[in-house]
Amino acid sequence: MRRIILTGLIILSLSLIVFSPKISAATVEMNMVADQYYFDPEVIKVKSGDTLIIHIESLMSEMENFPLHSIFFPALNKRWDLPTGKTTTIKFKVDLPPGEYPFECDIYCGLAHPDMKGVLIVE
């Protein structure tokens, strides 16, 4: 009798493990500012597989002929224009292994343009 009960408990335990719901990736939503010459925040932390939604308010650019910034994630090969004075919402799945991945404004926006960068930290 004990053997039958023990066998039943083992089968029940194994079925709970095999058929338990899998923990799915999260959706991370945040606000960001793109200004003369920085992103705020400049560090974004997510887990691999998460969906990232960023509402980016783009402020000034000193280049009158190019009144916009951009955000470019080279490791993901994704970029968006960020027209000044507007909020742009971007959404993408973070399909990267754990690590640190830079992002940047890839549209020349003035003398300190090379400083307009940040890092995506994937855990």
C-alpha cells in the first residue's frame, strides 16, 4: 500500500513539474528623455527575452537643419528617429544574451554629439 501511495505521489510531483506554467518574459515600460547631449536614463536594465517599451521625449538639438535626435541599438540593429518636441514610443523584444550593449544617437546633433550614448544591460 505504501508503495502505491509513494508511486502516486511521484507521478503527481512529476506531472506538476512537466505541466506547470512556464515563467514568461516580462514587458518593461519606461520613460526617457533625449536632450542636448544625453539620454536620461542612460542605463536600461532588462532580462533577456523581455519586451522593452520606451516613451522617449526628444528635447532640443542645436542643428537647425536637423531638428531631431535618434536612438540606435547596434547589437539589435534597431534605430528610431526622435523628432524634437515630440514623444516617440519604441517597442522591441530584447533577444540578446546577458551582457552590456551600447546605444547612441546616430544623427549628428552638435559638438558634444559623441557623448550622447547609454548602455542596455541584459541580465
